[in-house]
Amino acid sequence: MFYRRLYRRRVALAVFVLAAGWPAPPILAQQADSETAVRPCGLSAASAAKENAKPNKKNLRRDERTPGEGCIEVRVPPLEAQEHLQRFLREQPWQVGETEISESSWSFSITLSDKELLNFANPDTASKDISWVGGKALVLVTTSDLGDGFGRTTVTAKFSGFGEPDDPLAVKRSSWPWRSNGRLESMFVKALRDRYQSIHKN
């Protein structure tokens, strides 16, 4: 009988606490606060958890960038985000060159086949009637500390294509500019998102 009365008192106390709207214990509060490990660029720390909890068309538009630029904010030091992207790049089959690295920026070039070039960019309409043989991407990664535990990473890319004009009388050029379609930049943004969202869930 004693244990039954004790159990009933504990249940009643739990119901009272919930009805009174008492704040959650510290452990639960910490879990709620840590829900946001990755967020689109431009969200404040105060609104990020609420925005990410209820995704809608408005939230998706926040993460849209113009082709040629990708952006993401992650709850890690900016240098750690940059180092992860460097590891990600080493895992890719591309030939990388022209590398320059500092604490807040990292630039490099990627040699692309004609198929890769067509996958990541679109030729200028003025450069039609050219037999493309390959191309090159110049990529710039910049990072910054936002001061609220998050670091912002921005990826921009510019492309150029190599080929021979079908018209033998056309002016010869070493390369032609191509317009990014955003796919290459999205690969780097996704690498950060997948990495730190998976760590948070585990």
C-alpha cells in the first residue's frame, strides 16, 4: 500500500508540474537549444530553431542563392568548416590547382571534362557553335564567425570553357566564359550540411 500511495503522489506531482507550465529541466532545455546545428544564411540564432522546425516555401527561399554562389551557416568554428571542405575536395576525382589558403578564405581551380563542364555550368549564347573539349572552375570559399556560435561559409564559382569554333573563320580564343548553374556550389554546401546534421543526430 505504501508503494502504491508513493506512486500515485509522483504521478499527481508530474501532472501538476505540466499543468502549471513550469520550465523544462536544464537537460531538456539544452536539447531544445541544440536542435539547430545547421541553418540557411541570414537566419538569426533566436529564430533559426523556430524556422527550421516548420519548413515552408518562405524558409526554402531564404536558402536560395544566385547561381554561382552557395551559402550555409553551421554551429562550428569557421576554420573547422573550411578543413572539412578541404577533406571533401580531396575525396573528389578532380585535378585541383592554383590553391591559396588563409584563415578566412580558400581558393582553388578545378579542371573539368566537357561532360562535367556541362553539368556545372551553361555556355554563353554568344559562344554557340563551338565543339567543347573541357573547362575550368575557379572556386572561392570564404568563412566568417557570426559571434553566436555559428560560422558562415560562402562558396562562389566562375567557369570557363575550352573548345574549337566550328567555323574555321571564327576568331580563335583560349577560353569562353560560362554561367554557373549552382550545382558545384551546392555540392560543397551539402557536404557541410550532411556532415554536421548527421553529427547532431548521432
